[in-house]
Amino acid sequence: RPRVFSGIQPTADSFHLGNYLGAVRHWVALQDTHDAYYCVVDLHAITAGHDPKTLKQRTRMAAAQLFAVGLDPEHSTLFVQSQVPEHSQLAWVLGCITGFGEASRMTQFKDKSQKQGGERASVGLFTYPILQAADILVYQANAVPVGEDQRQHLELSRDLAQRFNSLFGQTLTVPAPHIVKDTAKITDLQDPTAKMSKSSSSPAGIINLLEDPARSAKKIRSAVTDTGREIVFDTGTKPGISNLLTIYSALSGRSIDDLVAAYAGKGYGDLKKDLGEVVREFVGPIQERTRTYLDDPAQLDKLLAAGAEKARVLAGATLRTVYERVGFFPPV
Ligand code: AQP
């Protein structure tokens, strides 16, 4: 079976609908057809400053949500990045074959470092995409389910795999992006031309999986919509309504065409009210299952430890070959 790898940062208490629809939902689908490795990337989560206690709690919350939305430990491997040291070890090697200019071209670094005051941004934030490449390559993953915003980072992972192979001999699998077009970018409810984002959206722009659905419904009612009154799907001229239709369609399983036909002659208010209800029905069971996992942290930690153990078998094998090809001394 082809292998997939993907990761998510524990940088907030809850995932938002962009994380879920752009990435995590596909993780669940792929576990039936692929050899699936998924990771809560806590090493990435310290690149922009953090609170140690919150980090541990958010790591558990991320894992609980992932199990709650349908990751099944029998069908996929879920683990915490810092429990598998091979990620960092491979990242060092990859960092040594990455050009400084090449890393400087990453647009996410440019955006995020600006927010951190330019020069004061951490070196960890700068090398973030190299660690991400190591995450993927250490599992020899064939495909990586991510949202559109991660395309450039994935391109770097491919370049680094190819470069390593040409320098040291065929070792690393070159991964392909797995980006599902329909939900590749969920946008901010208050600024429908920007992506919904933990770090840059205002609270009113984000729908969180774990928030009170009444709050989500209120945010949807206040979502910025477009001029005109007709409900049509056109991301160019109607980004606000199109975003709401995308979310509605993905959560309800109804096609966009079906929704547009159903709302012909109705107003934005009707669509928003119904979408609030769709969100409520969708998140209810997820919130309940998440609570069940969080109520038993010892059991949750055990599931994650088992995941890490399984991940280390694969990661260790890749790292041993990499070390040997690079010319390091054999392990003592
Ligand atoms: N708005 C989005 N639409 C579609 N997919 C999205 N993803 C994130 N936002 C959207 C996808 O979610 C996955 C998790 O990525 P992450 O944990 O690295 O978070 P992120 O990309 O950093 O998510 P945020 O919310 O946007 O956080 P900040 O603000 O820190 O950048 C990835 O696969 C991503 O593509």
C-alpha cells in the first residue's frame, strides 16, 4: 500500500474548519487505502514562542480531536513528533544540503517572521520547512495530504529528497502532494480572501471544532458577504458566499450545485442560518468523543506511545541508511 504522512501543530486548543476540511478530513479517508502515519508536530509548535504547560495540554487535545474525527489506531499510526527523535536527526542532515537562499524564499517564513518582528524571528521558524521535510522523508511517504498553503513546503521536501539521492545514492522516496481541490483553502469569515488561520485570523474569522456551536452560528451570521443578493458560487466575485457554500457542501455532503439550486430566490440570511445548524450537527458528536478521550489522559498517552513505537521502527530504518550513506561512523 502507498504510504501517506501528514502533521498538524498543537498551537491552539481546537482545530478550525480550515484544518479539518483542508487536511484532517482526508487523513481519515486515506487510512483505509494507505499505510498512514500522522503526527502532532510539537517540535514545530515551539518555533514562535510557547507556554510549556499549554503545549502539553494542546498536544493531548490535538490527539483527542484526531481520534474523535475518526483516526483509528488499528488503521493508522498517530504519534507525537518529539517522541520520535529521528525527525530532528534527519532534519540536521537535510539542513546541511539546503541552500540559505533556498530556505529564505519560503513565503510562510516571510509572512510569519514579519509578524514576529523580522530579525527577532527564531532560527527554528526559518528551518521549519526543513524539519517538515524530515517528517515526511523519514517515513518514505509517497503522498502528503495538506491544504494549498503547504504546497511550497512540499516542493522543498521533494527537492531535498532528490538532492540527497543524487548526492549519496537512491535513499529517500520523493513525495507527492495530495491536495483536494474543493476544500484546499477555507477562508477567513471576516476576510474571505485570506485563509482561515490560527495565528492571523481574528476570533470572529474562525470556526473552531471545539467551540460552542451557538458561537459558531453567530460568527456565520456576521460573516462578511458580498455585494448583490444572489447565492452563486464564484470565488472571484463572491468570495464570502463561495466560502460558506464550500463549508456547507463539505460538512453536509451536498454538492455546491445542489445547494445553489436549493437556495435560488432565498437570501444570504437563510443560507447563514442553515449553515449554523449544519455546523452544530456536525461538531456535536466530535466534541463529545473528544471529551471522552480527554477524560482519560493515561489511556490517550498510551495510544500515542504505541504510535510512537511503531513510527520509530520505520523512522529508525531510514535514519540508519541515511547516516551510513552520509558517511557517519556506525552506531555504538
Ligand atoms: N484555511 C485553510 N484551508 C485549508 N487548509 C488549511 N490548513 C490550515 N489552514 C487551512 C491545513 O491544515 C493543516 C494543519 O496545519 P498546521 O497545524 O501546520 O497549521 P497551519 O497551516 O499553520 O494552520 P493555521 O491555522 O493556518 O495556523 P497558522 O496560523 O499558525 O499558520 C495543514 O495541512 C494546512 O494546509
